[in-house]
Amino acid sequence: MIYRQATKDDYRALAYIHSQAFQGFFLTSLGIDFLETYYKAALNCQKSIAICAVNEERLIQGFASGSIESANYHRNLFKNNWVAFLLAVSKSALRKPAIIFRLANNLDKNPSPNDDKKYAELLSIAVLPELKGSGTGKALLEHFEEEVLRRGGKKVALTTDLNNNERVINFYKKCGYEIFYNFITYPNRQMYKMIKSF
């Protein structure tokens, strides 16, 4: 597997892998148009970090994406691309208007007064389902962290589910992440914020 920085043209592949890896999750429920819009906007943002795992046929098999600066990252991403996001989410919103409310409520997760958001953040890490357990995810995380360090970052944070998620939590702990705090996001999802310092 080859690991490289994602290019602006990789947004469709990232959206597809996201849709396969996170079936049943809220962002996936917004549809492939939304995911493509999201990753296209992210890959065009200077504060983004995105690493791809590419096989011998040069096909993307997984990715890790996030931001070198967590504070206001999503808010600015949506603000700077609001027309594209509005068009992308409109189909889903017509079927379920509550989607807009949920999206707005989850736009900027800052539930702890002790969280100054002065860290890089891993926002999504995914591999194709058939590659789970192959070590590709761990390698993507390591390459993501290396890019954070290269760009002057001192900490990386991430958010993961608190309940029924022991395997993932233990994976991050083995990689050096500690529980920073727990919180509840809309509508009633219990989460951990985890963080690693270099």
C-alpha cells in the first residue's frame, strides 16, 4: 500500500469510501452528493489534512482526513461553500426536514468549557470494508499524525462513540490517545473526545 496526500480530484473516492465504511451514520444518510460536496470543499481548504492509502492499481482503499486547526473548521467550511452544501442537502431535507436542524446542531461540537480547540483534529478515518483489520487504518493514522507534526501541530484530537465501541476506543488508546472528556451530541449520542500530545 502506498500512502500519499489526497489531491483535489480525490473527493469522489473519499466520498465513496466514507459511504461504505460508515453505513447507517448521519452524514452518510445525507447521500453521496452531500459527501462529495463535503470532501470537495475539504480538499480545497488550506487547513485540511487528507492522506490516502492507494493500492498497486492506484485505487484509493482508505483515507484519513481532518484539519490542522480544529477551531471553527467546519463552520468556515460550510460558510465558504454554503451554496454547494445547500444544493447537496436539499434532496434529503425535502424527505426529512429535521436533517437541517440536526446538521446545524452538530456543526460545531464544543461541549466542554475546558476545550480551547487548539489542536489538529482527525475528523474521518475509513477503509473499504474488506480491508478492516489489515493495518491500513493504523498506517493512515500514523501518516496523518506525521503530517500534523510536519505542519507544526503539537496535539491531535478525535471524536468517537462512547457506547458499544470498545474495539475502536482501545485501538486509539494503543495509538497513544487518551480520553479528554465525554459529552452528548444531538440527538442523544454519547461521545468521547480523545487527544494525543507529541
